[in-house]
Amino acid sequence: AYEISLCLVGSEMCIRDRGQTVELISSDNSDLPENDIWSIEVDSTGTKWFGTAKSGLIAYRNGEFKIYNDSTSNFRGSYIGPLFSDSKNKLWITAAKPNALYVFENDTFIKIENDILKSLGSIIAIAENEYGVIYFGGSNGVIKFESDKWTKLSLPLKNITVRTLAVNKKGDLAIGLNEGLIIRKENDFKVYKANDNELQLSVVRGLKYIDNDKLIIGYGGGFGKGGFSIKEGKKWTHYNRENSKIANHMVRDIEVDSENTFWMATNEGLSYYKEGNVDTAFFREGRMKNTIMDVAIFKDEIWVATNFGIIQIKK
């Protein structure tokens, strides 16, 4: 189990546990322009990408920051996220104010605009299948990008807001909504609602396939037990604040490392799960001071986006 606690190295804050070093990168100890980090992604070269609230998009390479915003590039937008690095080494970037979708390739930003994309509204989730088909979920459904063609999916529910997407190796698509969960297997859809089956809350914010039949479901929004569920075929196992050490009912993101530990971004700490055990790392004292926005994993490093900077956990 991980036992993470606060420590000080000189005047800088870090967090340490047995066998790990955890450092906080912030505007106080680095050239990071602000501490409100909304999204994080690591591309195939190992470059870390941070989406900020107001300072634009940041690339972090070899300990140096490069900032892309309206002062330094043709990129426009704030409250950046999600970020997604695809199988062709393209970085997809979404932004608000104004709502926009960009692709970053060969050090160039390309703004993507078409009528089908506009029909989606704001983009909240991105996922890719084994064949390079990319799915985008947002405030008005799901669209797919395949062979340079954009197509809107016909779903069994209308007027939905998509919060998260996940695809397994068979091509099954899981769609987390404000209104429940949809799972598409081949051409068949199944709808899960909190009042009708084992789904614990209507709002599904985080999804992750572990294999073809094992799906991790993170909840968020509203009241209730929340936390997360593990669905294996027809079997459901639930973890919440009543039966585990998960910090908060809201789980924004779920990532899995090489040791099969699930790392979960919650409203109150970084929760992690392994072999049936749940625990949480807290990095600051005080309620609602440990908001985790996003998680990314690269080799043996866990990168964590927060509203107080970036946390790097090295194994």
C-alpha cells in the first residue's frame, strides 16, 4: 500500500512515502505561470502537457516550460481540457472561452471546424479505439472521427451531456453521462440508470476499461454514496465513503499504472485502489484544499493536475 505524507526539502514542499518521492511543482518554486491546472497529458515523447485555467497550454520538457497562448501562438482559449495524445502522435486540445478544438502537430496548431463538430457543443471527453477511430463526447452527444470523416453517433438517449468515454480492445464503447451510462457492444446499446440497476449515481464522470469485460466507473455530482464501481460482466462491486477510504463521492478521472493500481482524481485528494484496498493521499491541510482535476501516467511516474499546481510521483 502507498503511505504518502508531507515533507519539506529546504523551503520547498514535497510528499514522500516508502520507496517514492512526490514533488509539488507550482508557481512558487518554478516558472509555472499559474497553479490552477485543469488537465494533463503525456505524449509519446514524454512531453507533459498542462491545460491551465487562464494562462493557455503549457509544454513541459526536461524541466523547462513552454507556454502557448494568444501572446505566443495562434492558440486561443482558457479552461483547457481535455487533452488527448492519439496513436498518430497528434495532440488534441479543447478549450473554452471561446469553445474550440485544436490539433497540435509538427509544432503547429490547427483549429478544427465543421458543422458536425459544432452540433456537439462543448467537448468534454475524448477516447480512441484500437483502429485509430477517435470519439468526442460533449454537451450534445458523441461524434467519431474516422479516416478524416466526422460522423455523429445515433444514441438511444437524446438531450444528453457526455462526461467521459472509454473504449476496450474489442471496440466496446462506454459513455458516461449526466443522465447515466450507455455501453455499446457492436451495434447494441444498453442503458444503465441509477434507479433501474446497480449504477450508484446518475452522473458518471470517470470510466476506464481494464480488459474487455472489466470497467471502472467513477461517479460525481449530486448526493449519495458515489465513489466508484467495478463492473465485471454482470457483477458489480461498489466502493464509497461508507465502506472504503475513498476521499470523496466525485471521481473525475481514473488511470491505471503498470502495477495495476487505479489512481483516481477526486474533489478531496488522490485516491488509489489495488487488490480490493482503497486509500487516499492528501497534500494540504483543510477541507476542500486537495481538489484533483486530472491524472496522467508515463512509465513509472504519476502526474497529477490540481488547483494548487502539479504533483509528480516518482516510484
